Amino acid sequence: MGRFFLAGSGLACALCLGLAFAWSAQAQSRPAKKDQTAATPEPGKDWRALRDGLDSVFEELQALNGLKPSPTCDDETFLRRVYLDLLGVPPSPAEVAAFAPGRKDAKGRRGQEKREALVEDLLRRPEYARNFAEYWRVQTIGRDKGREINDHLEQYFQRAFAENRPWDRVVRELVTAAGKTPENPEVAYLVSFENERADIAGTTMRVFLGKQIQCAQCHDHPYEEWKTDDFVGLQGFFALSASGAKGDGADRYWFVNDNPMPANGHELSARLRLPGRHKLPKYLGGDLYKFDRDKTLRQSLAHWMTDAENRWFREMTVNRMMAYFLGLGFVNPVDDFNSVNEPSVPVVLEVMGKDFAAAGFDLHYLVKAITTSKLYQRTAQPTRYNRKDRVYYSRFFVRKQSPEQLYRSVLKVSGIEELNPYQPVRDVPDDKLSEHEKANKLIRDRVMGYKNSLAMYFRGAYGSDEPEKAFDDYSGSIMQALLLMNFPLLGDGNLKTSLSEILARTRDGKTRVELIYQTVLGRNPTQREWAILRGVMASWPDNDTAYEDLFLALMNTTEFATVG
Amino acid sequence: MEISVSRRDFLRTGAAAGGLMMTSSFVAPLLGQETAAKSKIKSVILLFMEGGPSQLETFDCKPGKKTAAPYKVIETEVPGFAPCEHLPNIAKTAKDLLLIKSMSSREGNHSRASYLLRTGYIPNPTLKHPSLGSIVAHQMGKADTDLPNFVKLRGAPFSAGYLGVDHNPFVINRPGAKIENLDYARGVDKERMDRRMKLVKEMEKDFAKDHGDEAVEAHKAMYEKARRLMDSPLRNKFYLDDEKPETRKEYGEGQFADACIIARRLVEVGVPAIEIVVGGWDTHDDGFKRCADLCKQIDQPWAALVRDLKRRGLYDSTLVIWMGEFGRTPQVTPTEGRGHWPNNFCAVLGGGGVKTAQVIGETDEAGLGRDTGGKSTIKDPVSPMDLYATFAAMMNWDTKKEFEAGARPVWLVDKASKPVEKIYK
């Protein structure tokens, strides 16, 4: 607590005024006991309480700063937003219909209740696990480590997110991973660093604890207390492990091995021969490593990192999830906690961190609290009062989709994968295949061809190493625009697509336009859009190309490429 | 004075190319030319040899040594500039080149060393530095152009990092072949694309109103640039169809030759940054044969590029750089290959601002780079950081400017580096 400063007079005032903040007491004291007043919920037990606390604090902060928040978004906006954020794809027309925008759903729910139910439902979908697996793979090892390493790590993450494995356990499993692929796909994290201990240590601290120590590789850190020796001491935790690859082709596998722990601390220090003052590995920030023969060095590090008492771990995770969903963290860039980059509202981050830890690092708990909050449900429309807000979430910040999201969006919207199912193809020469099998193989080759070239162009257009965008950086490269304008997003006419289905389903122009809108943007055209369409399309040829042009035009809008 | 020469030259070349359309967008900056301050360098061509080209099989051979390749060397008019026998054309252009034999770093891992040689910085996962081409595009590029300011011929799309996607490379994977996604899709023509984009424009108004206009503006700018490129008469600069057969013959055959011609064509119309990537230099096995083949692959086109640029009066305003991420071990493996060796390796510079016809640095007889006591025996070592500081000095980059990468300051070149003054005029 001593290290926290009250950033911004707004919050200081808010606290002076004695905010109605359900768990303000919690920030100062031990977790509440059960026999306390009913008004103070037990931390980590009720995500709605966490959410309501978050909402009420920011409502006060917005008011104190004269920021009139934008209104709550409509059902269609919320649906698309939460689909893209949780599943990585926009909703299909059927999914839009099932949500019944603006009306009661099949179970008679509407408004907040309906939205909460949607979030709970999406968190159980396999696409949620896939989307977060992709996100965390990019966050941890980036985009350029090769397909096999990517696949192994995503496979690990996917299983973990599908069962909502507690986040502390996930991080421990990554940091302590040992064994080989495919049995232990989590080794892919360490393997990806090719035994560069500086990178392993630097990335592990940055990604999971928000601490950037890599500058200390070459010189003492400019803002922090870290010295080069601290960095070297931290790398020591990885000194007894080695990773690599064996075998060729289909037999190739990747492994991480640990050398046995020496008998005592003296032998360990003799073994590691760490330069500088520190003969033993060293945790960041001064906690002492005590020799423990029953744990590998990486296990010791992982336990220190993910301990509920380690504020960096819980607050980094909260901060990252806030930034992921709201476009802006308490600390920005999300992974750069340091003494000259204090959180915008430290006490809220602290309380949320403690609550998340008390909930057993349950990611669903945190995600539900954030995505059903009022903050997440604001429209992006700036009011004259909140246009300049970059701190208090008084409106939703429009975000560029990540290359992974956009690739998945294109794939889903085109319908090519979904509408052209195929059976596995026997691995025999073509003349041994039946006519039916040949036709099946042709479909497979066409679908795979489409997917592969789309993926390849996305990789080329975005660059494997493109850094994470600041929330207000929407710029893109020429290659990205060329891809969306000129790549045949709807295939070469030989496969079924969402569009060909729509055109086959109805001849009614109005219905066609509505279905195209629902497919591409997850909503119906507005009154104004109808007016524009009537004006613009009047001069278009009166045939199916007009609908194709509309479909592709919508795929080239800012709306399609963003989460808004 | 230099300016008027290159302008005249440009106009002549343009006319020779046969009624090239003189849109104001690319002539104006050439006539104006008040930017880019005092440097006379207008374009940079980086020839990047991926995999770690062996210094011992290219420019720092140790003939007669037990571990040397079974190659002869070619003595040239420049003392110390004695390339291997598989670089005969480059040997003839020796006086137009500067050889650094003493490039030296500590990075022996491909990805780390490539990062270092491409950016002038040691990799740091907290920060993404721009590569040379992106820096040049940022410092010397024009906002108002048809063609991208950084064209990369082959290789991965290394992002511009903190400089922003505007300075990302435009990557051409197969130089000379049809460029992916640059043409209208089948069944689409300009009129039809105009129709679509007109609708997009109309739709965007609503979105801008409801979501703030920043995203829409950025989106629009990106599409405008892309369409301008698609419809530009200058896009024929990416192709070789109107290149004279004599020229094609002079450069020789193969993707590298084609890429070199395209590079020259781009320089002619003022594209500031071009990178050509040649892979295959990671010669752990069968190195003598493979290096000979690689040398043959680059020798004729590279020498032709130098001659061609000179003939067209562009060599003085074009910096041509040949380098890779590290060199190779003096020891030969049982499979006639060599391992990674960042200790000493070669780089070759030529063109604008370079004091050519000289050799910088020297390695000892064995090429080990250090004596038995581990002391360096490399004369005048040049670190990659210093090489970048040298580029900065040659091109007057704004090295004082502080950029923000995340929450921390960063500069175009490492603050601790120093330009090597012997290299440039």
C-alpha cells in the first residue's frame, strides 16, 4: 500500500468524499470475514460485486472530471463487440437472430440480464478457447516462431482455456514446463527462446508481471532500481534447463530438460557461477531465493511469480484484461509497470488484483466482471464532454482488430470453410479414388487453397513482428488495404459462399441486403444506410454483381476491420 | 549543384523510358528537393545476404592457409581488396567500392544477429526497432508519392516498429513476377472498384459520426495510398517488361538480377529505400561449393547495378550496401562447412558519399580475430552500431530526436555509437 500514490486529483477527491465503494475497506485490510456485514461481499466470491464496484468508482470519477459518459450501446453493438472480443469473430446472422437484438430472447431475458447470459454462454464456446489461445500465443512468443511451435503452444492454451484453468496454474505450467512435444505442448514457450536466457527471463517478467528488466541486460535500468546484476540473477533460474529439437519430418519433437538440482546452495552457486555480486539466482525486487532441493529452480521462480501475495502478477493480469476489453489499461503500455508510469487509478487496480487473486485467479470471473460492466457497454460515440477522455472509460475506444481476429473474421464471413465441408481424403493416388472421393478431394483442395493463401497474405500484409498497437493507433499499411480490396475474399466462384447462399435463398432485394449486412457486420442497415444504398446503388447494374459489390464494400469498411 | 544534375538526369531517363507520365506527385519532390538537408544521398539499396556470408569465401580469403577454401583470389587495383575468384565482376569495380573487413559483433544467433545488422540495435523484446529501410523511408521519404517509400524485394516483412506502419516495407516476394493483390481481382475493373469504394465512403460518414473520426481517417488514408499505387503509371517500375534486352543481359539471369534491375528502376523515380534479400548463406555443410555458387549468383548483377547507376549519374546519390548478419568460423567442419562467427566479417559499401577504393580493417593471418591470449587482433573493428551511426552521419538523420516506444525514449541510432569517419566523405 505504501508504494501506491493517488494519481489524479479526481480520485483523491473521490476518496475524500467517502465514495460508496463496496470494497474500499478491503484495499487496506485482510480479506473480509464471513460474519461481516452483508453489504461487504467476500472478495473473490461474486464477480457482480467486483463489476458494480468498478462501475460505481468510475461513475464517480467521470462525474468529478466533468466527463459525461456516452450512453449504453444497443444490443447489436454489444453482440458484435463481445463476439469479436471473446470468440475472435463477428456473429453470424443466425447468432444475431438468436440474441434477438432489442427484444426479449427465447428465455424471456432482456437488457443486462440477457447480456450477462450471453457472456456466460460465449465463455463456454470452443472459439473462446481458440481465440484466447491465439492471443496468448502472440503475447508470449510472437508471430514468427514457426508453425509447429505456434501450434503446440496454442494447443496447450486451448485446453487450458477450455477448462478455465486458473491463470496462476497456467503460468506455472509454462514457466516450469519440462518433457517433450506432443505430450507436453507447453514446452513450446521455453523452446521458442532457443536457450537465450536473457530473452526467456526478460519476456517472462514483462508478459506475466509487467516488469521490463531487459534494459538492464546492458546497463543499469534508467528508471528502476534494477541493476545488471539483478537481471543476471534472474536469468540464473533458467540456467539448469535446456531446450531443443530432435528428429526430422513427422518425427520431429521439441523438449525441455532440467539438470538435477545440486545438493546444496553452495554447490548450486559453484555450479551456476553467476557473475557479479549474486552467487545464487535472484527474484526481482529483493525477495531472497532460499535453496530448496525439492524444487527445480524454475519451480521456485514460478511459485514466487504466481503467489497470491505477488502484487505484480495479479495486477498485471487485471491490467492486461482491462486493456484487452476496454482498449486502455490502468497502466499503458500494458506491460510496462515502472515508477514513472504509475497506474491511472492505483487503488482500483489494487482492489481488482486482490479480488482476482481471492477468486483463485479465475479468468472467467475477471472477464465476466469487465464485459458486463457499464464501462464495456458504452457506445464509442464521443460526446462534447468526453471526446478527449483517455483515462476514465467514459466512452468505448474503437480498436483495430488484430491480424488474427481479422483473418478469422474474413474466414467466417466468407462462409467458405463452413459451407464446403469435406471428408478426410485417403492418401492414395488420384486414379485409385472413386468419383465421389475425387469430388470430395477437389473441394478440400479448394478450401485449403483459399485458407492457405488468405493466411499467407495476412502474414505478409501485417508482418510477423508488428508490435501491439496503442489503442488510438488505427493506421495500416498499403499491403493490408490491397489484401482486402483485391484478394478474392469470396473465392473464385467454385465454392459455396455466404453470398451465394443468400442469393440462392431469396430474390427479394431488401432481404438480400439485410442478410448481407447481418453476415458482414452483424446488424441490419440503418434508415440512413437504406437511403444511401438507394441513392448509390440506383446507378449500379441490376444483377448479382451489385450484391457482390455491396458485400465486398462492407468488408472494406472501418466498421468491419475494427471492434467498436 | 548535385541536385540540378540529378534532376536533368532524371528527366532524360524519364523521357528515354518512353513517355513516362510526369504526374506532379513524383516530379515535384525531385524538383523541390529542399528536404533531406545536406546529404546528397537520395536512395539506399541494401543487399542483405541472409544466413551469414562467409568472409573467407568472399572478401577476406586466406589463400594458402590450411583452412582456406580451394579458391584463388583476384588482386585488384585497390590494395587489400582481393575477392575470391568467383567474384570477377565485383573485382573489376573495386575502385567504386569500400570494403570493411573488420565488422564485429557478439551476436551469433541468426535472428538476433539479423536484427542487429538490420536495425543497429541488439534485440530487446520490450521494443521493436525499425530496420534500415524504414529509417531511410522515415527520414528521406515523401508523404506525397505513388510508390511506397520502402520496397523490399524478397524476405520477411520486418515491421517499422516504433516508427509506425507507414514506414513498413512493401514486400515483393517474387521480383519481376505479378505482385500479389496489386491488380483488381478477376471480373473487377477500375469502374467497379470505384463504385464499391464510393459506397464505402458514404457508409463511413455514419461510422465516423457514431465512433469518432480517427479510425475512419486512418482507414481512408491507408486505402487512398493503396489505390493510388494500384492506379499509378509508376507501378510498371516493379516490372521488367520495358527494360532493354542489353540491360537484361548485362545484369544476367535469376531473381537477384531481376531484383537489382527493379532496384535501379525504383531509384530512378526517387524511391528512397530498397532492400534485396539473398538467402542460402548459412553454409554449415558443403560450404566451398555453395559459396562459389552464391558468389556467382550475386557477382554479375551487383557489378552491373554499380555500372548502371554510374552510367545514369545515380551512383553518387545512391548508397549501396552489401552485408549479412555475421561471418563464419575460420575452422572448417568435417563436412566442408563453417559455423557462425560474429567476431569478424565483411561489409561492402559503395556509391553516394562513400570514400571508395579503400579497405577498412584487417584480420590476422589465421582469420581468428584474436591471439592465444584472447586479445583481439582485428584492426579497426567496426560494430554494427557504429556502422549505423556512420549511415546516420552520411544521410544526416536526425539522431537527436527522441522517439517514444511505449513509455520510453529511443533514438534512431544507439546513443553510444560513433560514426566511422574514414568511411565517408
